[in-house]
Amino acid sequence: MKTKKLKKELTVEQKIKRRNFISFAVFIGLGGAAFGGWKWLYNSPEETAGITGGAHQPLRRALNKTELFFRNFFSNNNLVKTYPKSMAAKVVRHNSDIGSEGKLPPESWKLQVHKKSGEVLQITLDELRALPKTEIVYDFKCVEGWDQISHWGGVKFTDFISHFKLEDEAKLQYVGLETPDKKYCVGIDMPSALHPQTLLAYEVNDQPLPGKHGQPLRLIIPVKYGIKNLKRIGSIAFSNTRPHDYWAEQGYDYYSGL
Ligand SMILES: Nc1nc2c(c(=O)[nH]1)N[C@H]1C(S)=C(S)[C@@H](COP(=O)(O)O)O[C@H]1N2
Ligand SMILES: [Mo]
């Protein structure tokens, strides 16, 4: 009877020992895996160097997959909701002015369009005003969390493409826009640029754009967040690689679609 009990106690102690050993081994194992994982991420390549804030590729994979998912579903037949003019804000909200501070002497501005051939078109505001005007009243959304119904007028991007015979350029994957001083820039995937509601806008509330809203010409792209709506366009270029993008280079989502 006595010996039997001793035997039992020993087994319990052995069990405890075994469990201790197992937990310790698991602890070391998981620790090793975590370190290995960190090392793998640390040594993994950066995504498009200089374009996405130096983020490592594996960290961006999910975001890029989301982009592909939405791009598959993106259709130029889906229009952003529009509103009657009476609903447009009379006092239009104003956000940051990187590369578009103050007013630009109008005579000093021409839109530079870089063609595939290397030729650079110099387009005046009057030439753009002479094209059919398209207006839109929609809910402008900023990633910072505000939105506002506003009214813009200008040239439809697709009208601009056909008028200036830029069809070959429009076959490339991206459009890059920059302010005249190149301080602010955005890259737009071609399907979004060619969306029927994308405008090169020169008016807000039927008036020429004031300095703070991007005088003389800005991008209005309702399928994207505010960050992509570059104010004061200086130049437009086309490419198959992602153009420079101010906020994407700080780590924001490159696509920034709605
Ligand atoms: N040149 C330039 N364009 C810009 C910006 C900027 O700082 N500089 N800010 C962007 C952001 S974040 C937003 S929300 C909108 C704001 O446009 P608004 O000032 O006309 O409201 O402009 C976008 N275009
Ligand atoms: Mo914004």
C-alpha cells in the first residue's frame, strides 16, 4: 500500500517535470520563430524603392492585393454620386498647399504635357477653356476624415486626351502630375484618370479657381481621396511605372481609391 502511493507521487512529479520541459521548449521554439520572422522581414526587399515610403514588400502585399481586387472591380460605368448645384458648399473647405501656395502670375503658367516621343506640349489656359466644359457636384473626401459637397468645372480628362491626340500615351498604365515647383506630385492609374468624372478643373462654384484651390488648374478625380486631387498642375507625364507620389512616398496607400 505504502510503496504504491510513493510510486504514484513519483509519476506526478515526473509529469510536472515533463510539462515544464515541454513549455520551455515551446517557449524557445516560438521565440526562435519570432526572431526568424523578424529577420526575414528585415532582410526582405523594399517595395518600389523611393515610391512607397521604403516599406518592406511583405508588409505591402495585403494592401497591394486589396488594390488588385478593387482594380478588378473598377469600372468606368460606375459613376460617383452627384448632387444638385444648390447643395454645393458656398465656402469651400481648404486644405494644405504644398507646391501651390499663394497666387501664380497667370501669364507665367502653361501646362506642360510630356509626350511619349519626348515632345513637350505647352498648353495655355485659354486653349483648355475653349474645349467643352464639364461640371460636377459631388462629395469630396479627404483621408483626414472630412468631406464636403462641392462644385467644380473644367475639361474632362478624356476630352483633353482626344483633343491633344494623346491616345498612345493613354495606353500606358499611369499618369503623373506635378506642381510647377515639383514639390507636390501624384501618380494615378490610367483607368481612374480615364474615368468619365475625372476633370482638369479651372473653376469652383462657376468662378476661376482661387490660389488656395489650385489656380489656375487642378485635378478633380472623384474616384480618389483628396490627396490625389493635385492643385496647380504644372506638368503631366505618362508611364508604365508608378510616377512619384508625395503621400505614397510618406507611406500612404498609392491607389487611394474610394
Ligand atoms: N498642390 C497641392 N495639391 C493638393 C494638396 C497639397 O498640399 N498641395 N493637398 C491635397 C489634399 S490632402 C486635399 S484634401 C485637397 C484639398 O483641396 P482643397 O484645399 O481645394 O479643399 O487637395 C489635395 N491637393
Ligand atoms: Mo486631404
